[in-house]
Amino acid sequence: MTRWFLVWLLGGAGLLSAAQPNIIVFMVDDYDKYEASVYGGKVLTPHLDRLAREGITFENAHVTSTVCTPSRYTFLTGRYAGSAYSAEFLELFPKGQQSLPGFNVELEPDNQNVAALLAKAGYATGMVGKFHVGPSLSDAEFRQKYGLHEIEKNVPFTPALNRKKFENEKGYRKAVKDFGFTWAKNIYWDNTKAPFQSHNPEWTAAAAVEFIERHHQEPFYLHYCTTLLHGPNGSWHKSLDKPRVTGEGIIDADLNVLPSRGSVMKRIEQAGLTSNQAGYLWMDDSLGLILNKLDELKLAHNTIVLFVADHGSGHKGSLYKAKGTEVPCIMRWPAGMKAGVRSEELIQNTDFVPTWFELAGVKKPAAYRMDGVSLAPLFQAPHEPVREYVYGEIGAARSIKTKTHSYIALRYTREQVAGVQERQRRELKALTGLSGGVSRSIATHPHAYTGDQLYDLNRDPDAQNNLADHKRHAGTLAQMKQKLAAELKRFTARPYGEFVPGGNALAGGGYDKVFETLRQAAVDKKPKK
């Protein structure tokens, strides 16, 4: 594969001769769009502001799933999580049965993912930070293969435990490489847990810079996933006092690759902010380190930098737009993209992998399933649509969003309905949890446990007034259902409600008592003040 090829940018000046672009995906954890300064948030993020000035800010970017694992799976594959086909996923949801995507998804061993295919095209492909799309550490076969230790969470610190943590991180690097990455370092396999439950952006940023320096003379793809801004705001501030807590245990010395930790609060206070905003600036410092390294090595011109969140936080685990599927998304590529532009066009996280493949000149295998569209046309024509709607899925919920409306369907399987009717504790916990399809939104959305929900996003962006039963909106509802049916029919052997009948899927209607039971279970589950 030659370093040079022809890129076709739709809406631009025709054929543009350019080197294969470097690609950096800078992914933030649990970040609501409204919190970002670019979208009006009262935070201090000068490097993110710079990225927006020099690139395109997407006003209508969405993720298809709103918990970490399925969303990250889609970012790495361009596929819907509901179409995953790992052995574990197929054991849970055999073909012909409705799938319930959530934390049960992982990358497949056939390596049909962006890192593996770009590597075959001559790219160095690096993974740094939070992975969260591999087998569980409770899997004995997985532990044995990579020499991993099963580590209990929330246990006291000991030197022996620290050694196990160190050895596990080295095993994780090998596992990541077996998924097709050519390079991996400073990996968090999943979320941090006590006694190592602290953020350390220096640890991940140092690895990111090392990767760029090592591979700056060849095309590279870097998948950089910071643990910020996961967890409550207070956890960010507390982490500032623990500079040696990392994903490989407690290390011997401070890293000192970012502006000093002491300066974080000084800069925050000078800006009139509080410790609640510390995490945003700290995250921005690591983005700045990467941008500055690109400048230093004269790589910025032909490097695509994507800043994006894996999902929202406020309505995590639901398919509502605000604080849920909608995410901050800013992209810069001086060699091939307009600068200082805000695009209102709909995009979703299935669309990044097709974009990377197109720009890298990668021809995907015929068997590679991809559910996205290339975003390359938006780079020169940011106000011309590339898709009519975006799709969403989590647990038993599915959704379609256009620029004006949102439709959410909630269709439980036969097994789920029976479990709720029998008041099975496990089923009640699952359907009121993060992968149930509704999750935290029950506290703020009166119609969360409703089979059909239709919202006018222009008049009701917070989705409070369900229009599904209003006769005057029957036409819009029918159109949205048709769009959902069309999208669901693209899945292979995956029924869903009456949209794609079969297997254990149940048509909507007829189990209002199930919704009522779940509403009550959600209320009972809420901690007492």
C-alpha cells in the first residue's frame, strides 16, 4: 500500500491528491453535549475551543447505544451492537431471537474492525486508555490465555495486589493486539475500581505521545480513550491528589507530562469556576498535549482529530436525545476539511469507520458488515445531508431520530415479560438498570415505560410530551415506524416486536401491567434520602 492515493471529497474541488491521513480518535467517557464549552458549557477547555475553530463542530451527532460497551463496539466496527456475533453474544441471543445489546457485547475474534483493516492497509494502529470491548476478567479461559489475575474490587491495597495489577495491564496489551491493533499501551480494560479508582490522564497521554513519536513517519490510527469524565464531578477533583494511581497499579514516580496538577485548580479558580469543573480542564490538558505534539512533528495538516463522547451521562442507558444519544463531536483535518464551521447534519457513530476506510483507501472484505455512511462529503459541504435519520438501540428499546422528531419503541421479549409478571428480582433489576432501555430517564421522563413514544424535538427537546396517541400526529408516527422497520430489516435473523416478527419477539400493546410493574420497581429501587 503506497503512502499516496487519490481521495474523492464530494462537494469539493474534485480529486484531491494527498497522503493517507493520520487519524486520532479522542474519546471522552460519559460527556453530555451541553457541558462542552463549544456548545455553551461554562467550563475551561482552550484546546477543545481551538479544535472547533480549526475544524467542524457537529450539532447533531449521535451514538447508537448509550452505555460504554456497545457504543465503543460501534466506534471500532461501524456496526450496530445489536448485530454483534461473538460466541458469547450468540449464546445469549441465538440467531432468530431478539437481541438485547448492552454490556454483553465484545469485539469478535475474526478482527473485522477498524484497527485490523487499517493495519492491513499499512497503518500503525494504536490503542491507549479505556478499552471495555473485550471479554470479562471473570472469564477463566480469557485469564488463562493472557496470564491474568482475577482481582476483587474494593479490597485493601497490598504490594501483592499492585503486582497483579501491573501484570494484568501487560496481558491486556497482548489481548488488544490480538484484536488487530499493532500497538497498545497503558490500557484500562474496563472502568476503574478501588483501590485503583482514580483518573490519571498523564498516564494515558504519555502513551499517546509515545505512539505518535514512534510512528510519525508512517500513516497511523490512534484510538485514545480517556477515563475522564466518568463518575461524579467530585471524583475528578479527588484524583488530582493521587498522581501515581494508574491502570497498572501505583507507580514509583510522577509522570509530569501535563501542566502540573496544582495548576489545574489555580487555572479553574482564575476562570471563576469551581472544583466541579476540574475534570474538563484536566481532560483538555491531555488533548492539548496531543495537538501540540502534532504541531511539533509537523503532522497537524494531514491528521484528522476527532473529539467525541461515547454517550451522554444524564440519560445514560436510554434513547432520549438530550443527555443520551446526542454527544459533543468536533473534527479537524486542515488538509481536507473546512474550518470554523458548525454543521446541523445528522451523523451517528456507525459513520466514522466507513469514513476512515474511504480516506485511507481501504477496501473492506465482502463479509464485513457495516451500518454507517461515509462523512467525507460533509468535510467540504457541511450543510448537505448524508443521512435522513439516526438509529438507536439499547436493551429492548429501539429508536429513530430525524432533525424534527424522535420515535422510541420499547418491545420486551417473551422471557422478559414472563419474568416481570412473575416478579423475578433478576428481571426487575435488569429492566430498570443501565441496559434495560430506559434506565435513569424514568426519574425525568413521565412516559419512559411506554411502548411507543413520539416527541417533537423542536418544541419539546427534553421529550416530556408523548405525541404517539395524538390523532393529529398519526401520520408522523406511521412514517417514523416505517423508518424503524426498514432499519431493523437490515439485521440478519433478528426479530423485534411487530416490526420484524418471529422468535421470542412480542408485538407492542397488551402488557401495560408490565410497564406499571417496572415503574413501581424503578421507584422502589431509588435510594431513600
